[in-house]
Amino acid sequence: MSRNAEDLAATVREVAGDAPVRLGLILGSGLGHLSGAVDGVSIPYDELEGFPPAGVSGHVPQLVIGQLEGQRVAVFGGRAHYYETGRGDIMRLPLEVLAALGAEAMIATNAAGSLDPEMPTGEIMCLSDHINFSGLNPLIGEPSEARFVPMMQAYDPDLRAALHGAAGGAGITLHDGIYAWYSGPSFETPAEIRAIRAMGADAVGMSTVPEVILGRFLGLRCAAISTITNMAAGLSDEAISHAHTKAMAPLGAAKLEKVLRGFLRAL
Ligand code: HPA
């Protein structure tokens, strides 16, 4: 844990109180409004030195600490992506702060393209595993032995079961699938999508994987949910653009919010 993270956690505690946070939520493109559901205090990223500027529209660059469905949570209204800076570890400091605040788990959310015709736009998918198609790693340069992070069951089986339980309880279909990380910011070619499909991926996106690697490095239990905003390149005539992603994210966001609320109530 870096000195800076401990200092920032102390700053956050001064504003938000000392009670430990149970869980962190990272909100993806078009999902930032969920941070408004939390009853608590919000701290803009630019007041937290070293936090990334959330430079992509559809993200809300603030950390909100407070109660959601009876649990004390830390909600990251926006994330920074590798493609914004070329730094794979761009989310390391926020996740270190989350761990320093006492969190035991994190749930990442994202917008993704689907590779599965049975999982069209508007559906949501719980990640069962990932494929790091980018070849990048946020721990490159980390000097400690802890860098050799095992990635078996990186997506915590108990958290996944609880998310599926919450979805079932709310009558919502929560698909299960493998997410491939593509660096972006350009979208994939149809040939890349065919390659990723042959590798076994069900969805593709530009985030989450580095955060889950960092989360496991920091000892956090991890889970992640994708909202499907389009069929991936070459699989339909649907538009593929950031504007389309933001326009379609609300379709899955409503389901995602219900699942997360049910999950937190049962925690
Ligand atoms: N590819 C990569 N990232 C995405 C997509 C996609 O098709 N849709 C939303 N985010």
C-alpha cells in the first residue's frame, strides 16, 4: 500500500467518517448516475491528489461514500481507462484507497459489446472469467513478489452466486460469461471479434480486467457485471460508437441497479 493511499484514505475518513467501507463499486460508461443512489458524501476526484481525471463522457468523476441498501459502500462514479494515458495501472491508487478504507470486495461494472447472439443489447452479464486480449498488465514494474498474482477464480464464486441470487430474486436474467479486454480506444475489427470469439469470449470491452488484476493484487474479492450496449463488430448492423454506448447503457443500467441493490440487501 502506498503512502499516498494511506494519506488519501485519511482525508476521505475526515470527510466521510471512520466506519469501514464494506464494498467498492466502480461504475462504467453511462452508469455513473448510480452514484446518486448512495446516501452519503461525495468527493470530486480532483480533490483526491493522484486520482485520475475521469476524462471520458458518461463517467462521473467523484467518489461517493455512504449507505446503499444498508451497506457502507464506496462508489467510484467514473474510471480511467488504459487508453486515456497508456498507463495500465491508472486505477491503482483509487483501488489502494478502497482497500485502505477497509473494503473486502469490489464490483466493477462496464459497458460491453456482445459476441453471443443470445445476449443482445440491453442484457447484463456477470463475468465468470476474462481473457486479457490486450497483453498489457497493470502490475508491470511492480517490484514485490506479490506481483505474481494467481488468477484462478479471480471472479469470486461466492460474490457471483450472490449476484445471481439477487438477479433471480428480482426476476432479471443475469447471463454468465467471459469478458475479453481490448485496449481501445478504437473499437475492434470484425476479424478481431471472430478471433476473440474463437478464444471463448462472450463479451468485449475496454476496462475492468486491469482493475480486477489490481484488486486481486490488493487482496480484494472481485466481481464484475457488463451491460451490453451493442453486438460486437461484424455481428449486426447496429451502430458501434461511444455515443451509442452511452445511449444504450441505460437499458441494462436499470437491471444492474436492481441486481446490485438486491445483492447489497442480502450481504
Ligand atoms: N467493444 C469494446 N468496448 C465496448 C463495446 C465494444 O463493442 N461496446 C461498449 N464498449
